[in-house]
Amino acid sequence: MHGGLRGNLSETFKYQLALSLLYKPKLKNQGEFMGTKIGKEKIKREPGYLYYLGKDGYVWAAPMKNNKGGKKKKVGTEKIAREKGFLYYLGKDGYVGKAKMKNA
């Protein structure tokens, strides 16, 4: 009797697992930005650089530790107005985005 019950639970679990893998609910902004895309200028990334939005509102590229010959340089021509309580970043697609910080 216990073996049959365990077998049914196992089949139910397998069925639920298969459904969860097949019909994953799409999360908001999944595969896109974690926040809101605000930049209109696309910036091409180069390997060995860290990209950030400077205090002046422009996108800058700073060399990483493994990039010995690189120099800090301004890479964007679009000026972004900063708002308090937001994190600004360069997304994978090359556009500037912003995300609300929880504890700011």
C-alpha cells in the first residue's frame, strides 16, 4: 500500500516538474533590462573596460585591472540627467538604463 502511494506521488511530482519547465511564467523584463531603458545612444563595448555613468552625466569607460595599456575615456555623447535613488548602468544591448534602489 505504501509503495503504491509513493509511486503516485512520484508521478505527480514528475508531472508538475515537467509542467513547470514547459510553462515557465515570463517575468517582467526577463532577458531585458532590470530597470528602465533611458538612453537613446547605443554604445559599443570593448573588452577590458568597465562602463559607468559619471557624475557629469556621460558614459565613461575605465580600464580593468587586466587592461594595463588602457586609459579612462568618455565614450558617450548623450548627457543623462541623474535622479536620486536610482542605479545607472550600461545594459548588454549598449543602452543606458536605470533601476530603483531599495534602500536609497
